[in-house]
Amino acid sequence: QVQLSESGPGLVKPSQTVSLTCTVSGASASDTLYYWSWIRQPPGKGLEWVGAIASGSTYYNASLKGRASIAVDSSSNHFSLQLSSVTPDDTAVYFCARSVAATWYGGKFFSAGFDTWGQGTQVTVSS
């Protein structure tokens, strides 16, 4: 059974870089058939796609203004998210998930569906 699990620092200060890790079990984080993705949900708001990695290519939500970076570590079977220059607007529950299929077109990510999600990890940006 495929399982994903996020880990992160919980509380960070503005201007710092948040590093989150998604540990994958029951599958390979390097599997090119999937788009390994990060999604977040700010308090009281809907889900917001952050970015994804697949086949060595990365894709990001332009709203993050280049602050996000996603990478895969095949040796430890995880993929990570680094989000730099954080502000309180980055406060959210962050999920990792895998998309079974997707298309990147016109600067937008169109997913056919996310079949596996992590439980989410809270990131709070506060001074």
C-alpha cells in the first residue's frame, strides 16, 4: 500500500526558508509515471497547488513567485519542498500527494487526480 508522510519544522519566522519532506513507502518517489506534488491549505481557505516533480522536471504555481523548489532524493525515497522568504501568508497545512496523471499547459497544472495523500503538516509563519 502506498503511503505518504510529511514532516517539517512546524513554526518558522518570516523571511526564513521552510524545508518539508515527504517520505514515500510502497512506491518509488522516482517513479516517472506519477507527479509527486505539494499542496497546501491556508486556514479557512481551499486547497492550493504548490508544485510537482516528475521525470526530472519541476512545475510550480506562479503565485509563489519562484520561491518554491522541489527535489527528489531517490536514496531515501522522499521528495522535498523548500519555500523561501516566507511570510504569514504561507501559513497553511502542507500536504504531499501523487498525481496519477497530469498535463502542464499554459503555466497551469491539470491533474487527473491525486490518488494518495499524506496526513498534512502544519506550517505556521509568525514572529
